[in-house]
Amino acid sequence: MNAVTSTRQEAIAKAIGQLKDGTFEAVMRRRVAIPSASRLADHKPDLVRYLTDEMQPHFARMGFTTRLLEDEAAPGPFLLAERIEDPSFLTILQYGHGDVVAGLDGKWAQGLSPFEMTERDGLWYGRGTADNKGQHSINMAAIESVLAVRGALGFNLKYLIEMGEESGSPGLDTVCARNSNLLKADVLIASDGPRLALNQPTIFLGARGGLSFHMEVNAREDFQHSGNWGGLLANPGIELCHAITELVSRTGQIKVPEMAPGHIPQNVRDALSRCHIEPAAGDPAIEDWWGEPGLSAEEKVFAWSSFEVMEMECGNLAQPLYAIPPRARARMQLRFPVNVDYKAVVPAVRRVLKEAGYDRVVVTDPSDAIFPASRLDPDHPWVKRVAASIEATTGQAPAILPNLGGSLPNNIFSDQLGLPTVWIPHSYPGCLQHAANEHLPVSIVREGLAIMAGLYHDLGQPNT
């Protein structure tokens, strides 16, 4: 065993040791206990406290300088931590978020509470364990372990923590534009979202975009008795349902060309051919008949668009009035990969509805919380470099997803800052993020600590 291999194994053992001796668990318990819900105004002090009480002291112990960055659009501040060992070294930018969604206290299983971490059957329950406190805490513990073993990283590291991702990352683009010189780096390596499967180390290279808009039919002012007016007055619920079918078929196939990418690049298909979605116990069964025909399940989620009715309102189902409702409304959501111009989507929807004669259907402009799509080329050298490190640690090649099926502000780093982007998630699809009973398997924590310690060690090696 040579010296490099020896220190690599020592760094990995040191990282896993933080789990074995309870050090990492204690850190997680403190962080979960801070109710940093960015959508709830009463918790704004908790957004600041998470950075000042937890992040800044931890980074300071590791020899980082820190500063808080502000933007009036953001619900809380941003933290930038920097450790610059030599201006000539490779520079890595990392990203995470310390805010969470609402706790949903009272809806968790008996004995569980959102802001008190509890271990049960090898799972850590608590808000933020999976999204995203657990993920950036794994990375920070691995950094600390490499420093303890080697005394230095051998590269420069900048870590950006925001406190508004669950609110749509308002202000992140402005902060990054305003501080582009501070954020200069060679690559973004970040951790968020789920792995492909519980036992499958994964990297993804971007994210599908996401936008929402409303479709409405306002036919009249009041409800009208169906016995007196049925057959004489148009029903806005029926109108709206038929209008939706102009956009998407009964089997989920998108009909509006501007809403889908049109084709899938061959190297994206090749990467996805080596990935397999396997529902775990408790997950719903995949319905093969739904979605774009001719695509694999993996291509449908990671390389194509999906169009959903997220909520729908018509009448009063809780207290039926036996009357024709005056209006109907639905919130629509489009998830889309690169090669979809999101600015063209709503104009195209309006055009299709007008051509089909749905003059009374009003389509609102998209909400402000739009995530454009982004994707690093699967053949990029950084993909191979990170994948090789993970395989050296785990003994298995990671799944390489061209992009996440969900949406993240990755485009700010890829397009605005011009960085190659590689994400290493430390969660899994069944983690119940955003729901009651959010949890993180301890097995993923252990493997994540090893993966990141090995990667940080590898990035600091000369001549690589």
C-alpha cells in the first residue's frame, strides 16, 4: 500500500468514525432542532441562527473564512465560506441550503416530531435530515476528516449555503451575479436531491426545469340550480377538462410541441440505458402506459417533459350545492429538460386553446418561481473524474443521470457562473422530503461520508 492509498483510507475511516462515535449524530440533532422553515415569516430568525450558530463556527474550525451575503428578495441571508490554500490550486465551489419546508407537526407517526431527530430501524427522522441539512453536513464532516488526516485539502474550496431554496431560491441569481468574482471556481460539486435508488450511488449533472401556470374558466357570477338551468348553461368544469385534453392526451402524452424537447441526445440515452428505476417497498408501481410512448421509464423522468394537473377547483365538493358552478380553475405544472424554451410554453398553450375554440379559458402567466433546465454533457471530463473516485470508494460504478427529474437552481451555476456541475446526492426517492416523516437512512450517511472523504482526498492529489 503506497502513501497516497494509505492517507485516502485513513480519511475515509476518519469520516466514518464520526458516525461510529456519535459525533456526527450530535451535529445533526442540533441542526434538525433549528426550525428554519423559509416559507414561514415567523421563522426568519431561525434562518439567520442556522448560519451563525451552526455553519460559521463549523467552517471556522476547519480554517475557512466566512461572510454573510444579503439580498432583499431572499427570505434569509447567504453564507459564503472560503478556504484558499494556494491561488494556483484547483478551486471547487460547493452549494447547499439550510432552510426546510414547514414541519407539519402533528402529522408525523406516533413518537416522531419534525424538529427532534429520532432514530428508528436504521433511519434518522426529522425535518431536513434528507433535504438538505443531512446532505451538506455529510460533506462538511468529510472535509473535516481529510483536513485532520492530511493537514490540508490540496485544493481551494468555496461553500455557498442559502436559506431560501424551499421558497424557490429568490435572490440567489442576484447574489451570484453580484459576487461572481468571489464565486469563481473550476467546477460546482454539490449535494441535493435523491439517488436513483437506496443502494445505488448516483451523480446527476443538472436538473429539469419547472414552471407552473393556472387555467381558468369564469362563466358567470353565481351558482345556478342544476334542475332549472342544467342543459342551458355551460359548465366551466367540463369546459376546463376538455381544454386540458387539447394539451395532453388521456395517457399523459404532451400534444404541444413547445412543451417537449423533440429529441433525446444519443449520449443521454446511453447514460440512461445504464440506469434503472426500481420502486422500493411502499412506492407506487410504475404505470408503463402513461407518458410519452416509445421511451423507457428512465427517459420519461430524466430526458423528457411531464405535464401535470397539480390542483383543481370546481364547485364545493365538501358541501355540495346541487348547482352548476360559475367557475373552474386548475394549476398546471410542466417539468422540462434542456431544449425546451420555457418562455415559449404559455404563449403556445394560449395559441392551441384559441385555435381549438376555447376562448373563455384564461391562461395566467407563469409564477415567478421558475427553474430553467440545465445539463452537463455526460461525456465531460469532470463526470468521469468524479465517477472514478466514487467507484474507487464503493467498488461499484455510480449511476450517472444527465439531470435530476426535479428542479434545482443549477442553471445559476452552469449558465450564469459558467461552471460544469456535478451533484452527488445523499438521499433516496423514499425519503419523504417535504412530507411528514422525512428521514435519512444511516446506511446512506455512512456511504456518503466515505464517498465524499475519498473524493476530497482525490481532488487534492497532484497531477490529476
